[in-house]
Amino acid sequence: MVNSDPIIVVEDLVVRYGDRTVLDGVSFEVRQGEILVILGGSGSGKTTLLRNLVGLMRPASGRILIKGEDFTAMSEDERIELRKKMGMSFQGSALLQSLSIGDNVALPLREHTALEESTIDIMTRIKLELVGLGGFESYLPSELSGGMKKRAGIARAMAMDPEFLFYDEPSAGLDPIVAAGIDQLIRKMQETFKLTSVVVTHEMESVRLIADSVCMLKGGRVLGVGSLDDLERNDDPYVQQFFARRPDDESGDSAYAKALTGLE
């Protein structure tokens, strides 16, 4: 159930790579218990924003408040402690190829807790059962399909029973049926564990299945924040083009191709 109170607040976030501004004054809120989708095209700043939200980068200016605390101003030790309450599912799953699936999921527990190995083993099996991978503990990542790797990555993100779960392009590179299964799993995790989640994607089918609210980016700026219905009614030309899945006007490569072929 979504709570009306914001648990993550992003205020005027600015991020630069050298002289290039990648995020320019980004502001939005995430309510407790909701799935917020960060939507936008390639190069819009989605993944950079996610990296800031999980503390892998520090912004040039602006703030990220998590449960009322300024995440951006914390010491590194304080940030590490808060990150223990976060789970991250990476775009490429980021599984360690030399470890079994069970050991991949158990890794955060071994690194950050003093739990006995027998307890870690039980927790690992529970997490793999949750994502539909019960019995695959001894398999290596190379022995799994793309969709199974994504599920294993989600199990590892859930290993520490986080309050917040972050996903980077969870259905990228998957066929429509497998992608729909991942979307259903994200919603299941949300409803079962009352998580607050942020999902980066550009897959509109996924957005329609999982989003409680949407933050639309272009060129590092927010074009709109709200429900999916709110965004679909947004009169910004780019938002309308994105939702209608319309290509750019014929120019550039298209005009060049026509010139080569002699077609008009």
C-alpha cells in the first residue's frame, strides 16, 4: 500500500562529468511503498540518476533526502550503513561468474552480517524460492538463461531484506514473455515486502504494468512527474512523441539514405 508521505526527496540535483552537465536541476519525490519509474530515452540521464540515488556517485550540487536524512552530505561510513537498507538489481545482473548462484545471493550476507553459515544458507534458499529459482543454488551464471540471471540478480538484491529496491533496466534484452515475468516479479516483491522501489526503464509495456508514478527525463531535466495518466496527458512535444512511439522528423541519416538511393 502506497503511503502519501515521501520517503525519498530529490532536490535540484546537478551532476556533471567534467564540463558536461548530465543532470540539471532534477527534483522529484518517491512515496513510501510505491514503485516510481524513471523513464526516458537513451542518454537522458536515467542511469546516472540511479547511481546517485544508491550512493555510487556524489552530485555537484543539490540534495537527496532519504527518510529525512541528507544522503549526499553523509560521511562514507554513514552512506555504507544506509546502503545496507538498499538492494540494487543491475542491468546486466552483475553476477560473479566464478561463484554459484547460491554464493552470489549469499555474498551480501557474508560481507555485511555475522550470521552463521547455516542461517545464511536458509536465507539464500528462501530468496531463490521467491524469484522462482529454488533448486538452482549450485548452478553457475553461465548455465542460466538471461531471464534466470535477472531473477538471480533480484534475489541477491533482496538478500539483506532491504527497505528500498532499485532496478536498472530489469527487462532489457529479454523476450516479451520473459520480460512480463520479470515485471510481475517486481510487482510481487513490492506487494509482499512493502518495499519502496525505483525502476529505470524505457520499456513502455513494463511501465504500464509496474508504475505507481513516473518521472520523465530528457537531456538531464525532468519533463514531468506523476501518474502514467498524468504523463500521457502532458502536452510537452517530446513526451507526446515518446508515448506515441513516433520517430523523429525525416532528417539526418534518413535524408542521407534517401540521397544515396535517389528516393524521394
